[in-house]
Amino acid sequence: MRTFLFVAACVSGVTLAGQEPESAAASFWSHLSQHCGQAFEGRRVIARDDRPDLLQGDERLIVHFRSCTDDVLALPFHIGMTDGSWDRSRTWLYSWHGEQLELRHDHRLPSGEPDHEGYTMYGGVSIEQGTAEVQRFLYTKRTADDGSALGWQIEIVPGERYTYGNFRGGDWTWRLDFDLSQPLAEVPPAPWGHE
């Protein structure tokens, strides 16, 4: 009820007495958190053309909002291959640092061990103002050949769509969309290394 009253007050341009307006980053975090415990299917919308693509385009893609605490959200990304096998190596980790968000990528081997050095726990912090539905995370270790910023763009429209992708400057270079209107009846098993 409190959330409803707060939203209604913000929509009408009024802040309830004694309450500060929620920041865009806090609203984005809240939008992600409300799907905790659920899993959703997705599809590749934009294929890479700047380097080899992780996907062929015919895989089954599932994101699982598996673990949510006050400061960390863990979203394993499961890739179902056409031969029936699964790649459960990736988990997207969002962390909350006051008014700034951070995105990290936990990559594991089938044994559960972290992937080779430099290929796990990379990521970046949120940049620019961002909104309740869109946050961009800058990859500070490199830039595009033309000097454009590189990073990840994440979008969340509660109950409708979760988007994970890469950007170069102002353009998408890779994009996955997940349908949040259709939760799966069964969630996938734990990702590698997180049993």
C-alpha cells in the first residue's frame, strides 16, 4: 500500500510528508527486485557484428531472478543448446552502492570454478542520470576504435520486459529481450558454482 501511495503521489507531482522522492537508480533496483524468484524466456534481438557472437540465434534463453538481498541481485543467464545441453556459466550480478549501481559478470566453468583470469567479475558502474527503466554501465577498460564509450545497457519494464545488451556510443551492439509477462512454471537449476 505504501508503494502505491508513493507512486500515486509522484505521478501527481506531490511528495508525501516526510518522504524523499525515490531516485531513478532506486526505482530501477526496485523494478528488478520485484521479479525475484521468477524465471523468464527471452530471445536475441540484435546479433553482434563487431566480433564473434556468443549465440547462434537458435538457443533457448532463460534469465532467473534467483537471489535478491538489499544490496545484491543475482540473475543467472542459462543458454539451452539445440542438442539439449545447457550452458549455465553466467550470472549477472547487480550491486547497490547508495545512489550508484554496479554490474558484474560471474563466469564459471562446469566444475564450478571461476573461469580463466580476466574473464570473470568484469563489469562497470552506472553512468549518466539513468531512469527507472534504463541504466547504462560503462566498461572502463577499453573504448571502441573510434573512441566511443563501451558498456552494457539494461532496461526493465516491470511485468513486461527485461533487456540486457551492449552499447557502443549511442547504439546497441548486442541485445537480448526477456518476456516478463510469462513467468516459467519451473525455474532452472542453480548456475555452475552456485549449488
